Amino acid sequence: MSEDTVLVVIGANGDLASRLLLPALGELLADHPEHRLHLVGVGSSGSTDARWRKIVRTAFTAADAADALGASVLSTPYVRADASTADGMRTLLAALPEGRVVLYFAVPPQIAASACRALRPRDLPTGTILALEKPFGSDEESARELNDVLQALLPERQVFRVDHFLGRSTVLNLLGARFANRFVEPVWSAEHIAEISVRFDETLGLEGRAGYYDRAGALEDMIQSHLLQVLAILTMAAPATLGERDVRDATGAALRATHVWEDDPVRFSHRARYTAGEAAGEQLPSYVDEPGVDPARETETLAEATFEVRDARWSGVPITLRSGKALGAPAMEIVAKMRRVRHLPEGFTGPEEPDELRFGLGPDRLSLSINVNGGRDPFALQRATLTTDLGVGAQRAYVDVLGALLDGDPTLSVRGDAAEECWRIIQPIRDAWSRGDVPLDDYPAGSHGPASWGSPGRGATA
């Protein structure tokens, strides 16, 4: 990270800045006190330098990083400007201190897109980095149009399409587990793996996010963006290096090969929304009764779909992605279920279950479930699970994302072609749902989902 970086938070008065970005920045600077930057807040409302500095101080203090504010932050001015207009962006850019500029759009995507369309290459200081939050467009065509705008402004490696999921320590540990272990790397293919599931079940309800969530739903909010990126890391070929080009070439190739299982979104996708109930000790109303929700949109709060990566390594392996809200228990995990052994010697007794490699996404841990024998009956099979904690699961995912951003390393960001592919992958599902070919099921808040779905993540083998 350069000592004269100018980090510009557009949307300084918003929830994303105060709840996620600024605490993560404080934590990052506390770990790296040798680095310094100008932290500029930008908003369209009439705030002040003092009010912005109070927001920053509060966020840093909450992250136990109050000392970093004085040691690492050179200045914290506030600029009032409408970043969605050309005049507003010129006002902002003219007010910045000297240094390498990082523009972080912590605003709704449509505002960020408007700002980028209002800019011209000559408006941006040399070396400027743009960081945009998801979603990147609303379909494949709009994502391509936005990418054309961005590519006219800056080289691709200076555009960060932020996916904080890629900063999760467990997701990053997938790389080490896959490529640095002899007992994993040779068997990580369709020859040995029967199916994979990725779940991100939350107990939280809508939490006042109707303005965004009711137009997106679980499919777009989680599967289209975060979970497809996880799928890409799970299934990509080994890159030559961990450099941004090699890694993103590999994940891009995996996404290009990804399709809905059997090209049948009606059979292999499911959607549901929660009704009234109790989740995580909180009484929740039905989703349709949440403030700001339009029931006519039929927004799903739980989505599940099964995909296939059609290449020589993975063809024939169902990969099920599932995410939902207001569920009975948090289940944030990646599970690779192995194929059964080709021959089990006669004489063993008891159930022989497939081995499972499980990555927990919160708490972050790795577990391997295998069949062993021993005990009172030396040939009776029983289940044993080996578990180890991974990384620093409590660390905010945004810490690593911000660190990469300020270092100018886009490895953990989504490349333009990948953003387009993710929309292409889910489009058959969106079409089937909009036609009403897939029913919108209900599930009580606090349950595990619709009873008719069976066990979560059952995939194409159900």
C-alpha cells in the first residue's frame, strides 16, 4: 500500500461505510501501522469534516483500532458532491489531496454506474483505481455494457468489482487445501468426487433491506454473485501462479463451462420465501409483511439450484448452491462427498458411508469424515471425523479485500468477463421463475426450508 494513497469513500454517510468498510480499514491499518493514507468521505448531503471524522473515529474504535487513526490517516476531509453526475465527480476529483487515488463506490450500483458513465479518461488521475460493489449490472447484457464503460476509462486491472466473499479466510484456504496437499489434489475431480454442495443458510431475516433485497432475492443476492465465485474456486484448474491473471483466467474458464444441471432449470432449481415464525430467538413476520416489501414481486428468500461444470475434470458432478434467510440454524459450509470405494473386502460390518471433506464458513474449519474400524468389534465400521480450525475466521472479510485494493492487487476482485458469465449462468433459472414454471414455496421462519424439498443441498441425485 502506498504511503500517499487517497482512499475516497463515496457514500460516506451510508451503512456500508460505517458498518463494514471503516471498521475493516481500521483493523487493516492497526495491523500495518507503517502505511498511511488520506481518507476522504463523499456524500450528497450537507455533512461536515467534523461529522465525517466522528463516523471514522467511532468505526475505528469499534474495531479496537483507534490508535491507527492518528498513526496511519494523514487527513480525513469531507467533500459534498453528487457523484452520479459529471459535475459532481469533477468537483470531487478537484478537491482531492495529492496521491494515488482509490475511488470506492459504497453506494447503490446504479449510482456507481451513473458516476462511471459521467467520467472521461482525462478526468481521472494517473493510476486511479475504481472499486464497485455488487451487483454488476442486472443481466448479462447490462453487465457487458457497464464493462464497456469501465474499460474505456481504465485498464481492467485497475477496476475492482468487490466480492467480500473472496476475502473470507475459508474461501482463500480452499486454494491451499486443493493445491498444496497430495491427498487432496489428485482426487479433486469427477473420478473421485460424487457431488458438491455449497450452503449459506442464515437465521437473520430481512433486517430493513427491502429497498435492495426485494428487487434481488436470494438467487441474485447470493448465488449469482458470491456462491458462483466459490464454485469457480472449487472447480478451477491449478493456476501456474497465484498472480491475478493466472487465478482469474482459471476461475473464468470454470465459469464459462458452468451450466444448469441437464439444462433443466424447472427440475433443478427451487425457490421459497419465509412465513411468520421464530428464528434465532426473534419473532419474524411473514416476508410479505416486512416493511417495504411488494408481495407482487414474489421475491424468494431461499434459493437452491444445481449446476455442472462441463469440462474433462468435472463433467457429471452435480454442484448444488443454496442460500436463504430466516432459517432454523446457520449452515455456512462447502461439502465435497466422495464416491464409494470400488471394492469393500467381505467381512466388514456396519454402514459404509462416502467420505466427506467439509469446509465450514463460520466458524472457519476443515473436517474430514471417514470410515474406520476397531473397538469391541475389530471389523465393524464406524464414522470418525478429523477437524481443524482454519485461519482467523473472526477477521472481517473486508480487511483482506481492502488490503488487496490498496495494494493494487485485483486477484480477489471479480474480472469483467466473470461478472458477465455469472448472469449468463443463472438466466435460464430467472426465465423459468418469471414464467411461473417453478413454484414459489413457503417455509416458516426458523425451519430448515420447505418440507417438500427434503434435505438441504440434496442436489441432482434426489
